[in-house]
Amino acid sequence: MIYESYADGNSSTAIAKMLNDNGITTVMGCKWRSDGVLRVLRNEIYAGHLLL
């Protein structure tokens, strides 16, 4: 959902708001912030850029 929203042109702030509005929390059960969304977008493992 995060990658699709970002590809559609939404900002990290808008994505965090959308996740929070839909009741989707982080792994730790916290509300999303824009820096957390950016961390997911830049993570090589989530993005599929890491080769093992």
C-alpha cells in the first residue's frame, strides 16, 4: 500500500495520514509518521533491491 501510494504521487505525509486514518499501525503499534514511511520506502529489503 505504501509503495503504490508513493508511485501514485502521494507524499510521505499523505501516506502516513492515510495509514493512520485507516487504523493501520506500525509493527510496534504506533501511529505512522512521515519519516517512518520514508524509512520503509528507502529500505533495501522492502524495496526488493537486496540480493542474498
